[in-house]
Amino acid sequence: MLKKTSLAMLIGILLLAAIPAAAQETITIASGNFAEPQLLAEAIKILIEENTDLTVDHVRNFSGSSLLHSAFLAGDVDLYISYTGTQFTGVLGMEVTDDWKNREKVEKFVQEEFAKQFDATWFDAFGFNNTYTIAVRREFAEEHNLTNVSDLKDLARSMTIAMDNTFRERAGDGYNDLCDTYGFRFRRPVSMDYGLMYRSVASGDVDAAITYSTDGRIPAMDLVTLEDDLEFFPPYDGAVIARNIVLETHPEISELIQPLLGNIDVEAIQRYNQMVDVDHLDVEDVAQILVKEVVLGNK
């Protein structure tokens, strides 16, 4: 009888000891199919796992913002990285007009609507605006004294400009509307693969390209981006979105994310993107560098 009792107690102790490990909570953060959101999601994962008992599952390579948001609404994703302009026109179905190109106004609208419609928190932006921009070779900019997009007015008619097919065809904030806003037309607009576009402008095969402002290939290839002085391009401020139920259960997550907010400017995110896309470092390793520099201040 004693042996049976001792055995039962031992089994009970072993079962109790196993409970914490089995019950350790996992939250899921998701990102798109390019380096930038993956870096930011990985940085958040690092901050949470190093400062809490939570496990973070980082799911990468979502191919569309609507698919990612659907997973979020279904509860399969707890946090994800997105951009104000993306969800302003996508999930929220808004049209980009002159009234909706102010960064603060768009951000406030998106934050309020995500709270109201989806019971979610759209955190303040990381600090950079990943919008479209016109990039040229540094020698070309210096030769023609180019600073703003408006400076191209007398040159555009003799220039070849490259862009991806999506930008060329899109309405509202695409190629034709850009030309209408600035009052000029390029001699030869061409569509090409995004990677080829950078090589083409850097080599001089084209004179300019419509690029993303935070792309790491801009500094890597010593390109110059022109200021959108008429504020044509809508804002695409990067941010993290979280389900409120998760933040209510784990309020420490909000505190851990705070040091990242407003502290990553365009030059910084370009450099981190360059490490992944150009220097071919692992996302996890670059995210560690990001956390050390931005959160710990070890530059």
C-alpha cells in the first residue's frame, strides 16, 4: 500500500513539474515577404522573449496585406507589421485624395478605425515613412542641381524613368497622376522588375527610378532620392498592430515595444535593410543589431 501511495505521489509531482513548460504561452507575430517588416517583427520578438516568459512565434512571408489582416481577425496572428497607407486604402477602403496625404492625419484615422472596427491597437509609427520616391544617380543630381521632384520639370522630357508595373498602372497615386501633379511627362517611362530597376539607374541605363524610400539599395548604390515637394505620395508609416485582448492580458508587451517607436528614421532602416538585402546577413542577426542600437543605444 505504501509503495502504491509513494508511486502515486511521485507521478503527481512529476505531472505538476511539467505544467509550467506545457502551459508556457505562445503569441504569434507576423510579417510580410520582404526584409523590413521581418526585421521589425524579429526585433519585437527579441524584446518580448528576453524580458518575459512568453514564447513568440514569428510567421514570415505573408504575400498580401489583406491575407495578413484576415489571419489577425481570425486570431491566428496576435501582432503584425503594416503601413498606414497600405491599410488606409486596403482594409479601410479609403481613397487617397489631397485631404488624405498628411502623415499625422492618416495615422490618427487608421489608429481610431482599427480600435473601433477591430478592437486592436495601432501603435505609434517606428519613425520612418516607406513611401514611393524618385531616385537618381548622385552624379546626375549634382550635375543638374536636383533636390526636389519639381526640379525635374525642364529635364523630364529628355529622361527615361523606370518603375514596376504596379506603380505604372495604379490610379490615384501612380505614374499618370504623378505627372499630372508635377506638370511634366518623361520622354520614356519603362516597366521592369524591381531588382533590375536599381541596377539600371545605378549603371545609367535609365536616368531615374520610382523606388521605395527605405530600400537598402539606395545607400548601397549611392543613389539620391528627390524630395516630394508637392506632397504627392501618400504616407506609409511603418507600425505594429496588436489585438487588444493580448495587450490586456500582457500589458508588458506595450512597454517593451515603446523604445522602438519614433526612434527608427529613414537612414537607419535603410541601413538595416541594406544589411539583409545587399550584405545578405540573416534577419535574426540584423534584428539583434537593431535592438542593441535603438533600444540599448549601443551604436
